[in-house]
Amino acid sequence: MGTELHFISANFGKYDTSSIGSYMSIGGFEALRKAVTMDGEDIAKIVAAAKIKGRGGAGYDMGRKWTQARAVKGEHKVVICNADEGEPCTFKDRELIKQDPFNLIEALIIAGWVVGATDAYIYMRAEYACLRQLLLNAIRQAKSYGFLGKNILGKGFDFDIHLYSGAGAYVCGEGTALIRSIEGKAGRPRMKPPFIKVSGLFARPTCVNNVESLSIVPHLLLDQEGVYMHAGTPDSIGTKMVSVAGNVRNPGVFEIPFGTTVRDIVYNLAGGVPEDRQIRLIQFGGASGYIADASILDVPYTYDDLEKAGVNVGTGALLVIDERTSVLDFLTITQDFFSDESCGQCTPCREGNRHMRMLIEKLRRGEADTSDIEKMKKITRIMPMSSLCGLGEGAQHAMIAAMRVFPEVFDVGGAANE
Amino acid sequence: MSKEEKKDMVNLTINNIPVSVPKGTKILQAAAKIGINIPHLCFHPDQRIKAHCRICSVEVTGKRRLLAACSTEVWEGMEVHTDTPIVRDTQIGILQLMLADHDRDCLTCPRNHNCDLQELCSRFNIQVPDFPSVVEHHDPISTNPSIVRNPDKCIKCGRCIRQCKDVQGIEALTYASRSADIRVTTAFDKPMEKTDCVLCGQCTLVCPTGALVEKDDTDRVLDALQDPSKHTIVQIAPSVRVTLGDAFSYKPGEIVTGQMVTALKLLGFDKVFDTNFGADLTIMEEGHELLDRIQNGGTLPMITSCSPGWVNFMEKHFPRCIDHLSSAKSPMSMFGAVAKTYYAEHEKLDPKDIFTVAIMPCTAKKFEAARPEMGRDGYQDVDAVLTTREIIKLIKYVGISFDKLNETEFDSPLGTGSGAGAIFGATGGVMEAALRTVYDKLTGGETMDKLEFHDVRGFDGIKSADVELPGRTVHVAVAHTLKNARKIMEEVQNGTSPYDLIEIMACPGGCIGGGGQPVSTTNAVRQERMKALYELDRKLPIRKSHENPDIQTLYKEYLGEPLSKKAHELLHTTYHKVKKPFDYDK
Amino acid sequence: MLTEPKEQEALSDELRAKIDLVLESHDNDFTQIVGILLDTQDLFERHYVPQAAAYYIASKLPVPASRIFDCLTFYAELSDKARAKYPIEICSSIACHVNNNEELKETLEKLLGIHVGEVTYDGRFMLLKTTCFGACDRAPAVRINGKVYGNLDSEEKVRDLLESLN
């Protein structure tokens, strides 16, 4: 009941994050030493067997991604660590970098080994600038210990890690936008094809992974007892870093085995709602996630179960909102977020977000009629259907779910008009 | 079809109609093959695909989301549907969203009846706007003689940005900001002329709406035409006769010289002359300047100066290389100078009573005509420049049925042009024209058998050739678009340029692809126009500038020799470095 | 106080030298323009990239001024307009919203005597709204020059924070 399982976060608090020696004293870089004795494909298979889905939110099968990245022909492949963590209420990657920076460096080198890359780029959001020195130090030390640079561990493997900073743009979490940002442009997504895996950063074959996804790998390679494989459920294997915020007594990051109920997460780990107020809604996976009401509390936190309940794991964020905030207030703030963060390039997202914001305001003022609700529905259809990138696709998820879960909010007397 | 070819074909269905297209084809082109025009706005056939506007979203069986037809490659067995409830809902929805952020004063828009957005509204039968207008009204930005920006009409498709960056390599235009605040603008929102912009007008050529248009001078011209005290002269650039027909249902590249002259007469011009005459004059001066530079150790390579977008580029981006520019004025400006001096004297007219109009393929020509160097005694040599697009408007204004007009000849004495003048409108044309004359001059009368220099013809970005002239091999290069010009200029700046003479045209294809041409201009159309100009050249009895009898008379009666003092006064000019917002020399 | 360059004045030699150092620290690599602009911004007391600096960078790197302007207006962390010595960015996203960021905003407005979007008369403070910066576990929070200050749930804490800034 409501216990954490520290697998990905096993090193948290166990070593001095500024010292590679300290990291090595708890077994640091053993996974890398093991990895370089293995065929990359076998590592990708281990990742695939653990059914790790991308932890940045999109949920793409990571083992498959690595196998595909290996298969792409081309020189100077690149691995990118997406540390842009821009989804509101998501701060698990922050903790992973802050409390275990060397594990991330180790994971990236393993990723480079697996896909046959020569360079890695960590793209970290500007908001985490305070972690920059920590990572730069870790990279520097790894280099001086020969874990980075030329001929790593005598395997003829050359690899370097570069740290890039974002400058405050949520959309840069999207792969192509992130790449444009590193290339020195405004981070507006581009159309695909060409796909990143074939032509990504500086037109090189590129494999993008989230901080958490990567962080699992060193632990998984050394997991002799199969702790990870035995945790969770058959379809959602292992553990997940979840960040819980909003109206809870004890907001924070927790590592849970898949299958823990939402109630356990919210009430036992995060301490429940202050003053025992009722839950109005919970949003899963950040601002682009779906929402549910309190009926979701007894659903086990797995990919399948959440999906059946109409929400997604996404980034692993849980935003708990109590009865003091209305559904429309929540939707307003969420819409404000997307209306600020759309890159503005494609019509459905730029204009859809703008008009949705105006329509919500009209509804709040009690001035909306059924034709306005129709327009809202139209925008919720058009944006996910036709936007250029994932931002426009996800921006109306909260609204779509709200229309389903809280239909009364949108009842403006339509029935009276027959 | 061979087996090999078959392997590279992809079979799909569009609206249940089977179609077979080469691998790599996009849905948009596959649909066009069976006669379906999927709506599109940000797509332009000559540009990199952007997939911003999303209006081309179509349904593909098995796909959760709609796919953009402009950017999605077809695959074997693909089933595309371009007209389903969800496609209609989406396409019309996107159009409605776009309209809410578009100033809908179509009736008074320069692009009325010639606007991609308007056409889509008509096609989709948009009668009632769905969403409230969110346009914040700005005044059009009209601070230079060439281009007007109207941000309220911009649909953020990015075509202008791509043209400016990918074709011209200038990047004067950019997106700025994000979300609903995104806008197409210049660095720090400065007026275009105060940026890296050279006013070439390629952005106006690709804008699907009225957001970027030429500065309209039609009223000024009509005023002059209706002013009885003015003697009105019009000159027409070489390329316009093969582009004007576009607006009157002619095939691309159709030669409409005769109808054009008739139309201008009907408009009321007193004299209809030919810029080709000016082009021949330019060759006389520029050709002799080259010989002078070669023989007397002048600055080489010498670079042509007829393209005003290119001249602006030089002054802004390579000011240290200004000495390489030929001091010869452009054909338009030479013509203007001759019209207000030689012709005025000839006809006993006060130059101040002459109003000269130039019909040009170019927005930068408006800027050139306004340069203080291009006039004397308080008057300008060219009083108004109209782009091809503007003369089309005037022809329509007068109510002329262009295609029913008889053909008329140009007036005399400034109405004769050689074949060399005719090909000025295509990239490589000035070079070829110059070579024809320079050769003859070098041999001192012996004429060259070879008239056509195929090495400098065609659509390649940079062409070069070694031409054997008596006593010397001349290394020449021809470039079009400013992106290619930059490559050439970097060599010139480094002192590593191997050439003696370089022709540069700012616009793709040369003037036939100029920024003032009809908006139907694409690279495929440019090729047709190019063919037409060489066809004109081939058919003309006189194909060398120095053999033009009117040119010979002009020198005999008025100018004396090429590069004479009089010629220098009237036909040559100077250039200046343009001050930047903050001048930090690299 | 550092003197700010006047709008249309070219940069002083001193500032140029400082920007040269920034460029060098980024290997004069134009693809690092975003990082270069972030560092340049810190050279100016009011945390922005003045036009004179933008054009200077454009003259040193193969990056046109237009692209610099695009970056300055696209990224929230960058600004082409003068801000303040301490731009106070109040998180307006949902976790802070449900933890009373409205009250925090009002407290700041009251204590500083300015509204969101305004700068104090001495150019020291500016109030701005920003989207989530990942400190939801410390809501309500503000960020000042990259540093996060969380759990600002009383006037006293806000006052202490402002007094700590000098």
C-alpha cells in the first residue's frame, strides 16, 4: 500500500553528485563497462523486453526506437537527451538530473554505444539553469576519467556530450523544435518527413530520448535479480517516476511500481488533499493530458488501465485540483498556457487556441449559446486532426475530456432550443 | 514501361480512383494527376515544403489524424480521400480560422480577384464568417518606393520568408514572436529599406494575399496621361512582352509585343518606345567600358549593373566591391536620360513637360528611378515605374479586350531594338549581348560568325565560360538570384575571382522572373518565357546592339563615341555604400 | 549602476569586448546563438539584448539580424526590451494557480507599487507572468534571474524575499 520502489531513483541521496569518485564507489559506470562488452542490439532487446515506453509523454517503444536508430545508415549519428521537461506539473527529470547526474551521463554513453553515435546533446530547459554547472561538472569528470572522448574503455568508441540550454519555450520539447533550437533558430517544429531518425540535428541521424527513459537503462543492465522486470504488471513493467502537485499536502516526485492505484499515489504518497476537501479533477500527464474526476482514484496506474479510464500516463504528472477550483477556471488556465506556448506557425493551433480562449471566456461570463459550444467542439475536432505537431494535437485534450466528464459545464440551455 | 520503371511506381487510390505515380510523389501532386486540386496556401511549387497552413489536410484510411497532402509522400496501397465530412469540416474550419485573422476588405485590396485566399473562399462558398475577427488594424507600411507591407492581410504562410531566405539568401523577412502574436516582419520591425532587404520584390511575387504588394503608381500615371500639358512616353522592358499575356489567358511565354503596343496607345501614351533600345545603348557603353578596363588595367572582374535589386545588394552587402560594378546605367535609366535630352531636343520639347513611364518586371526599378543620380536640372529621367502587374491593372481599367487587339509597331526613333536587347530579359542575356558587340569591336570590324553563346544560356544558378576573343581569352560568369550572387561576390571580395566579366541578375531566371511579374510566375513558367525571348532574338533582322541603326544615329547626332564626355554625363552613374542601423565593419 | 547604451548608439568598446568573450566561450559557433543571447543579456543590468548588441553579434557571426530578432521574440527567457535588474516572473500555470498565485501577485503588486508588465521607477523590479518553470512542488513560486523562490504563501515571505535582493 502506497510504497515507493526506488529503482530508477536508487542512487538518490547515496552519493556526492559533484564527484565521479563518489559515484563510482556505489557502482557507477559498471553498467557502461558491461554495456561495451555487449552487442548494441542485445541492449536494445533488453530495453524492448522491459517494454519501456518513452517517458517524455509520447510513449514510443524505446527498444524499437533504439533498434531503428541502429539500423539507420549514416555517419556521425547523434543521441539527444530531451531534458526540456516543459509540461506543467512535471518535474521528475529535474530530480533525476539533480540527484543523480552521473547516471544520466552513463546512460547517454550507453545509448551512444547502442545506436553507434558520436555525439550526444543534452537539451535542458532554461528553467533548470541552476543544474547546468552540476551537469557540466559531471561531463568534465567523465571525460577526465576516459568515459567520454576518444577510444572509450579501449573499445575504439569515440563519444562526446554537449550541453545546450533552452530559452523558455514549451514547444521545444517537440523533437524537431528542439533540434531547430540547438541549431540556433527559433524552436518552431517542422514537418516530417524527413524523420529525425534519418535526418535530425544538423541533418545527422538522430535518436531523441527523455531523461527518465535513459536513466532506467544503467540500472536495468545491472538488475541481476530482475527487480524491474518483476515490478509492475505484465503490460506495464517496472516503475515510473510520477510528479504530484496541485492541492496535495506533500507534492513531489515518487517512484512507484506500475499498478499502484491512483488513490495510493494521491493519498498515501502525496499526503492527500489539505483539509480533506473533495477532489474536483485530476489531470494526468501535464497540460496536454486528459482529466478525470474522483472516480479514477481506484484505477491502477498502468498504461492500459489509465487509457481505459480515459486518461494517459503521459509524462507521469498528476495534478490534483480540489473543489475550490471550478472546471472552467481550470480550463482557462490550461488554455492560457497553450495560447502562450503555441509556436504560431500552423493555422489550427495558432488560431484554434486563440479562439478557444475567447470562447471559454464567453462561457464563463454566461454569454455563450449553443452555437458557441458548437464552435468549441469544432476546434476540439480540428486541432488534434490537423495541427503540424504534438502541441496542437494535445492542446485540447483537457477540453475534450472536460466535455465528456463534466457535460453540465457546457450545457447552456441547448435542450430548451429543442 | 520497363520493369525497372515499374518498380519505382507507387499505386494508390484517391477518392477510390486508382492512380500510379513515381515513388516520392506527394499526395498533392498525385491528386493533381487525376484532376483534383487539393486546396493549398503555404505550398508553392518552387519552394521547400512548409506544411504550415494545414488547409491541404486529407484523410488517409487507417490514419488516426488527417495528413497534409503537400508534405505526405504516397505509399503503395494508400487510400486517400479528399472529400469526406471530416476533411470538409477541417478544411473549412481552418479557412474560417484564417479569415478571422485576415482583414477582409477584399473590394479595395490590391490583390482583389487575384488572391489565393479569396479564391478558396469562393471555392468553399464561405458566406458567413464563423469566428469573430481578431484583426488588430495597422496601417499598411509604405515607406519605400517599391514594396508595401500590409500585416493585416498576412496569413503567416511563410512563402515570402522562404523566398527571401532560400532563393535570395537575404533573410530580411522573418517570423517573430509566437502563438497569436506571431508575425512576418523584419529585424526589429524596421522598415524594409532599413534592413538587409534589397527591394527585389520576390516576396510580392509569392505572397498568396495582399500582405506584400508593389507600391502602386497607376494613379500617378493616369493623372499624367490625362494631363494635356504632358507629353507622355512609355518604354517597355524586354521581358514584359512575354509575361503580360499571362493575365489575358495566353499560354505562358506567349509573345504579345504587338497587342501590348496597341494597348499602350489606347491608354493614351503619346509615344510607345522600347527599352530594348536602351538595352542596346547599355551594351555600347558597358561593352566599351569592359574593353577600356581590360586594355587600361581597370578593376576586373567588371560586373553588370542593370538589375537594381542586385545593385542594392552590392551597396548593402558588398560595399567594398563597388568599383567592380559597371558605371553604365541600366537600360531603363539610359532610355530615360536619352528621352529627356536627345529626344526632347529632337522633338523641341521642354524636358519638364515630358512624363516618362517605364513598364518593368521589377519593384526595385521604382527605387532606381527615384535615385537622385538618375536625373538632372530638378527632374528625374523616369517619372514613374509600373510593374507588369500594374500595367495589367491599367489595361483592365480602360476596359481593353487585350486578346482582340491588332498588333502595332513601336514608335520611332527610340523604338528599335536588336536581338541582343531582346534577350536582356533572361539570365545570361546581357552577357551574350555584350559578347556579340565586344567581339566585333576587338576585331575592328570583322564580324563574328558565332552569334549564340549557349554556355551562358539556361537556368543553372551559376554559369561560366571561356570566350576566345582576338588576342585574349575572356573568362565570364553569369549568376541569377542573390544567393548565387553572394557566392560569386565572396570570391570577388577575397580577390580569388577568376573572371573578367560577370553578369548578375537578382531574380531567378532574370527579369522574366522579376519581382514585378504576374503572381502566376513559377520556375516552369520562367522556362517558357526564356524560350520566347531567344525566339524573339532569332527572328530579328538585327541581332547585335552596335548594328542597331537608331543607336548609330544617336551616337552620330548626339553622343559622339561610347564613353564620351556626353555619354558619361547621361549614361553613367555612381554607387554608394548604404549605412546600416549600426555599422560594425566585419 | 552600469550605463545602458542609448537606443540608437553603437556599443562601447568595453561592451564589445565583453560580447567578444561571450562569443568565444561559445566557440564563435553561430548555432549556439540562443546561448550567446542568454549570456549577452546578462551583461546588461536590465536583462535584455539591446539592438546595438544584436547588430554587433550579427556582424560577428553568419547570422542575420532578423534571425536574432526572431529568437529574441520567440523565447520567453530572451527580451529585446529593457526589463529590470530583478525581473520577477510569477508562475501563472495551473499548480501555482490552485495554490493562490493570485494572492502572491497582488502582494507583489502592493509591495512594489506596480502592476504586472510594469517596472519600478528605479528600474530595479519588474513584474512578469510566466508559464510553468517546473517548481510545482513549491507552488506558488516566482523566478528571478534564473533562481526559483517557492512556497511564497505569506506576505512576510514575499517581503523577506524582496528585502534579500540588493
